[in-house]
Amino acid sequence: MTLKVPSVIEELFGSASPLAVCLEGFAPRPGQAAMAEAIDQAIEDGENLVVEAGTGTGKTLAYLIPALLSRSEERRVGKECRSRW
């Protein structure tokens, strides 16, 4: 039997998230968790990543938390927002 140890991102965006205690109305969103995982991996690998996500995905926290958890001061994270009308 193989046990999977949840990542910090999985814990923060999962059903038992400590964010639910801090942020009124926080609810786990699968798209937000997937986006945060992709961003975290891109930061870790030093890669660029372009993400497009619809309204209500939770983009702000999905970008912000992996950036804050970045393990190296040498890595830079940039975020560009553009809404199409």
C-alpha cells in the first residue's frame, strides 16, 4: 500500500484548509487547487507558466500562496491580469 503525503498546497486548498478559519466564505475549489499546484511546480522548476481561468476560480490566492511559499529569494514571480470584455 502506497500512502501519498499531501503537499502544502494540497493542504491549503483542500477540504480541511486552515484558510477556512481565516477567510469567511472560503470553500475548496478544484480549479483553484490545480492552478496553485501548477504555479507552485513552475516556480520550483524555474519555468514560465501562463494560466487562463474564469471568474470564481480563485486566481488571486492560487497565485499568491505559491509565490509566498517560494523556497528561494532568487526566484521572481510576476502576475499580469487582463480582463477581456
